[in-house]
Amino acid sequence: MSLDLIQLQQRREQILHEMGAIDRMCRGHLSEQFFKSTRGGKTVRQGPYYVLQRWFRGKNLCERIAADQLDPVRQGVEGYKRFRQLADEFVDLSEQMTLEAGQLPAVKKKRLLRLARSNGAKPPGF
């Protein structure tokens, strides 16, 4: 095994360890909302109110988050975001290891040039 392959394997193991350390995950996006209302002729800004927006069973759900639940939900959203970053890096490393082991064919430049010319676009780097 080459030194590069060993380093890639070690990084993959480190990623799995980091993934295992994430204890809270929540899909979605947390946002702040403010509302304006008129009281006694003056416009008053109320809030912030926190809303968790996410997809669930093919539907977009928006849920208001109570102030006492804000920190755990925020940690969950950040945990999920970090998990996705680590998962993407894991896939990239695994693919690189597979390429280095010679188990996947490398992409050839000629093919890229032909594809770029067929759709009228300039090839990369031109």
C-alpha cells in the first residue's frame, strides 16, 4: 500500500469517528422571523420568532420553535450540516482510493474534449 493510500484510509477512519461523535441531527433550515404591528399609531417590531423549515414525506413543513428548544434544534441543524460535509468528504476519499487502486477507469481527456465540442461549449481550460 502506498503512503497516499494509507493516509486516505486514515482520514476515512477519522471521518467515521467524527460522524459517530455527532449526537444531535435535525434536517432543515432555522430562520428568524420578525413581525410588525401597529399599536397606538406606532409600528412595533415583534420577535424574533424562530422557524424550522424542512422537507418531510415530500412536503415542506415550517414549525415554530419555542425559545427553550432553540439551542437543541440549532445544534441538531448544525450537526446534520456537519454530517453531510463529512459524508461528502468520505465519498470523495473512497472514490480517490478506488481510482488509485486501479479499480475504476480514469476519465480521458479526449472524451471530455469530444463531449464539450458536441454541445458547442468550449473545453475546460480553453
